[in-house]
Amino acid sequence: DAESARDLYLQSLDENPDNYEMWLRVVDIDWKMKDYQSAVKHVERALEMFPNQAELYLFQGSAHYLLGEYQQALDLLETGKIYALDDKLITQFSAQLGDVYHQLGQYQESDQAYTEVLTRDPENLHVLNNYSYYLALRKEKLDKAREMAAKLVKLAPDQPNYLDTYGWVLYTSGKYNEARKL
């Protein structure tokens, strides 16, 4: 099982802690098991060996985010983004930062992070969903929120949570009849 495999990898890492790929396997197992506390602990150990690996900061920051530890998540994600070199990884950092900033009530920073993602990846489903939903919650930029939510549903019409977001945006915008049709 996954836990046994993780234990074996960790035993091996006790002897060879400089095996980056093995650290990634351990953290991947933590994620698959949704064991975010262990992910935090394991990434901390991996970062001791590999302090300039952006991917580790992304895992660590995301784990803290899922644990509701938003300030720790923010600190790690901002640091890790400095090490990110390719567009895909930078986009992942920015998307996660948008979520964290929102949770911290830093809406301008959240909007900037989401805008950065959509500039790089205009069809990023995660950001189209979260950005449009959060704008509707704040009752701000509702035209933009409707545009993003409509695009989201067009890109992934069979996803119930995206339909829910679009319905919420329409409802918040006062478009009750359109929302009811969803």
C-alpha cells in the first residue's frame, strides 16, 4: 500500500537524503493520501537538502494552504516563485498565490496573481473558476466575473462545480432567469 511504500522511501532517504527524485515520490504519496501534515514535514526535510527547488516550495505552500495556514503558505509560495524558471511552474505559483491572497483578504494582490495566470494561460480552469467566484462573492467586477464564468462553462460544460460557479455569478449579477436555467 501507499503508506508502506512511503515508509520504505523514507528509510532509504535516511541513508541517502540527497536523492531529490525520492523526496518527490514521498511527497507525491503524501498528496495522494491527503496527508498534508506529513507533506509539510517531509518537504521541510527535503528543503534542507534542496533549498533552491521551486517545486518543493509549491508543495509546501500548497500543503499549508490546505491546512488553513495561509500566512505560512504565502511566505513559502512567494519565496518559491523566485526559484521558478519555467512558465508552467510560475503559473502554478501565481494561481496558488491568488487563492492564498484571497483567503488573507488581500484582494488586490489576489486579482493581480489571477490576472498574471490568465495572461500566461487564458484557459486555466482553476483560475477562471476561483477568480470569477471570488469576484461574485465580493460583488465586484461582475461583468468580468460573468465573462470568465461563461468561458469556464464553455471549456468544461460537464463540470457541475463550474456550472455552480456560473450560476452563482449570474445570480449575484441579478440575472436570475439565466441562473435558473443552469
